[in-house]
Amino acid sequence: MTRRSWIGWQFVAPFLAVFALVFLAPIAYSIHLSLYRTKLIGGTGFVGLENYTKAFEDPQFWSAVGRVSLFLVVQVPIMLVLALLVALAIDSGRLYGASFFRIAIFLPYAVPAVVATLMWGFMYGTQFGLIRYVNDWFGTTLPDPLAPDLVLAAIGNITTWEFVGYNMIILYAALRVVDPSLYEAAAIDGAGQLRIIRAIKLPALRGPLLITTMFSIIGTFQLFTEPVVLRTIAPNAILTYFTPNYYAWQLSVGGQQFNYSATVAVVMGLLTMLVAYVVQARAVRKAG
């Protein structure tokens, strides 16, 4: 290679080194761990794909996968629709105080997930929080958001509050780069706001909507912080295998089953990649 070519590699080398250290190396080590099993008698030995067979037959693992899949199907569309509506409203130019609303809606994303979960957990409390005060003030008996059959919806509310603003900013930024001449031509043709949204704005948002959908899919399968924090408040509602990430963490930290924990992590990584690829492929095929 010429000296000029080596100069380019020198600029890229620091990134490649960090990328290999913090991304590729942990993945390779997790795959390595998943192929072994530690026993009380005999120590650690190579077991091939036995851990993966165990994972595919593990009812607790699939219960966790089913729970986050339900979360994905229900919470993500609600969150993205809200983000889309807010972005369209701010971009319309007819919303008074648009700058204030843009900042106010984005602000929850700046709140750390642990703090946000603790805050909402306090409001959810029927013994000490906002729900209790509302019940006392109005003499009502509101449902307990942290009950086993409602806690998933409660977590969905927290994550929606956290990430609507983040997705809104992505969609709003895409709307700001649309050529204003398109709006002028549509106005001359007599198109109303709904027609402009359908014919100009929504087509311009196909790419950003796909990006936000992909990020939301990955985030859903990584759901961890909210269940962990809320378990301290509602231990009977959130099981140790509430989500796959929580299950893997419990296996590793609580059960010292590092090999099987790595297996669960690898399987979830592959499953996330598969779902994200299918969604992306379908979106690209429809756009084509």
C-alpha cells in the first residue's frame, strides 16, 4: 500500500481499536462462554450447543420473550404515533409556543431512566404515592398500576414518557429539511393541511419512521432498567425473568450461571437482529 493509503488507516485505527475492544471482543467472549458449562464436579467443560438447546426449552426464557414481544406490539406503535402527531403539530406553524412544547416534550429523554422510574414508581404507589392521595381525596379506589396484571402497562407508560420526545426530535428534524417550495406548490393547487400531510410530509418521513422503529425494537428487547427499579417497589409483580435481559442478569449475578447467562444474551441478540431485519426488509420492499 502507498504512504497516502496508510494515512487514511491511521485516522481510522483509533476507532477500529475501540470498536474491537468494546463491541467485538465482548460478543466473541459471550459466544465463547455459551459453549461451556461449569459444574460443581469436573469444573468447566466444553458442551457445544447444549446451552442453546436448554434455552430453547426454557419456559422462563420464552415467557420473558413473550412479554417483551407484547410490549413491542402495543407500546411501540403508541409511542411512535404520539411522536408523529407531536412532530406534525410543531412543524405545522399553527401551534402557539411551539419552541416551548418542543423542549418540554423532549426534556423527559434527558432524565436518567433510574430517576424516571423512581419518580413514576412513587406516583404509582397505592400506599404512599399519588394514587393513594387521589383515592383519599376523592374517595375512589383506583386500580393499582403495580399489580401483576397492570405492571407491564405501567412500564409502557414510563418508557413512552421517556422516549416520545426523542422520536419526535428525529421526525421533526426530517420535516424541517423538506423543500418549502413543495408546500407553496401544494397551497397554490388548493391542497389543505391534511392533503399536504398525506402527500408531502408522510412520504418524507418514511426513512425516519423506519429508523425510529428500528431503535424502538432494539430498545424493547433490551428492556431492563425499569423492571429492575420497580421490582424494589413491587417484588410480587415483577419476576426475576420479567424480561430476557433481566433474566440473563439474574442468572449471572444471582445464580452464578455465567455460561447459560451468556447463552441467553446471544440468543436475544440474534432474535433482535432477526426481528429488526424482517421489519427493515418489509419496509424497504413496500417503499420500492
